[in-house]
Amino acid sequence: MRRVLVVAAVSAAMSTGLGVGTASAASVGTCDGGKAVVINSSGHTIRQPVHTGTGSRNCELSRGNSGAGVRHLQIALRVCNSASSLESDGIFGPQTEAVLAKVQAKLGVGVDGIYGPETREVLGWPVYDGYGKLNGKCARYTS
């Protein structure tokens, strides 16, 4: 009987389109932290938003989110994506949303003002040297 109820609930969700087949389906949830990703043998890193529970970078940020993941996104937007006036305060508010939508349009991805896997793949990310200092370069990281 329990299995029948689960199947019925899944079928109902699919027929009403509740989260099934949407672009966010690949997301594991909200990016609630940040992760340094080593990008070369010299120890250079980029810092990207991450879902701390899974360690996955396939997460999302949108208006109302805050924390390290938002701050890493804001720094990337400011340093590498022509948003020099954006403050890196770690709060995803209307200014971050508007800047992100503008960058999404410029880079040719879906414009919704929400950070997710598709946007992550096309953004430029600031490169940090082996000592954790910005080195003035930007990189795209798709792995």
C-alpha cells in the first residue's frame, strides 16, 4: 500500500509539473558556502559557491540568500564580469540580481537573475595565487 501511495504522489507531481524537468533539476539546493578549486599545478585557485552538505557546485543562489557563496559570486561579478560597482557584502539583494541578469544576457545564457549551474559554467572567476591573494587574472572553470 505504501508503494502505491509513493507512486501516486510522484505521478501527481509529474502531471502538475512540480519541479519535474525544470532547469533547476540539476541543482542540489542553495549554495551555502564557498570552495577553493585548484585550477593548475602552480596552486592557483578560484573560489566558487558550493552546497556544503554535498560539496557540490551544482547549487543555486537567488534574492534573499546570504553568506560565503553569495560573496564569492559577487566578487566574481565585480572583478571578472564588468560589475565594478557591485558590493561584496554576501547578501543577494536586488542589485546582485540585476547585475547577474545583465551578465547573463551579455554571456548568452538564460536571463533570470538566478545563479545556477548554467551561469557558473560561463562566468569568469577571479584567480588567487598560492597565498590566497587575487592575481589580477580571471578564468572559466567547467569541470
